Amino acid sequence: MTHPASVRIDIDLTLQRLQLKSEGGEIVATYPVSTGLNGPGESDGSGCTPRGEHYVRASIGAGLPVGAVFRARRPTGETYSVDLARLHPERDWILSRILWLCGREWGKNRGPGVDTFRRFIYIHGTPDSEPMGVPLSHGCVRMRNADIIDLFDRVRPGTAVSIR
């Protein structure tokens, strides 16, 4: 496993790809993602994925089972299933792990009207039936459950995240 302090996350909105890179820029891991259906953007309520420099402010869900369901960043005790999805068709499923992002650029992705952290923008798991490589989220960066768990185990709060 790569030491967490020596990695950074780069997210390419055009390619719908997340890469974990070493300090030297070597690619450690590559994952397909699904970002905001409404494209890139920073405004509150836009449903867009914020661009620029960020960091992981909080890591949530260590040790929980694959498919653990979160509401308001807290595990519900449920595990995602097709039957559960049928009972709650309105839910935007946040599963397995959460990496809660915080912007570093005042006026761009941090501060009034554009704050990534206050917009609750995460890198998180989603049902494995959801397509990757296609922008479909409400602004977050969605990943396959196995991929978010793998990424979660390789990073820690403070890890740099660049979204372009």
C-alpha cells in the first residue's frame, strides 16, 4: 500500500477518470468515475462538479461493509440491495465510503456561494448498476464500491485533490 502522505488525487471531468498519483507524479491507480450531470461548476445548488484544488476534509465509513448506506454522512444500518432501491426510488445512493472534499481556492471553490465543503461534495460509492464514465451525479464524484474502498484505504484527510 502507498503511504497516504505521498499521494494525490487527480480527477479528469472530460475523461470521467480519477487517478491516484505519487508525489513524483507516477500513476498508482486509475478508476472510472461519474461526475455531475450538469457539468463542471462551483455555484451552490448547481448540481455541478466543482473544479480546482481541493483536499479530503473527512474520511467516513472505515470498516463498514461494502454497500453500507449513508444518509447525511451517517450509516443507516442498511446495506444496498435491489429490493431496498425499489422501496426508495427517490434516494441518491451514497454507499460504502465517503471522502468529503473541501476547496482550497477562496472565491472559486471555497467561501460564500461556491463552497465545495458546504455543498456536501464527496467522492463516494454508488450502486454497481450505475454507469461509470458518464456524468450522472448531482455534483459528487461517484465510484464503484470496490474502487472507493480501495481509494479510501490509500488516502487520508489532507490528501490533495485536483478536479479539472
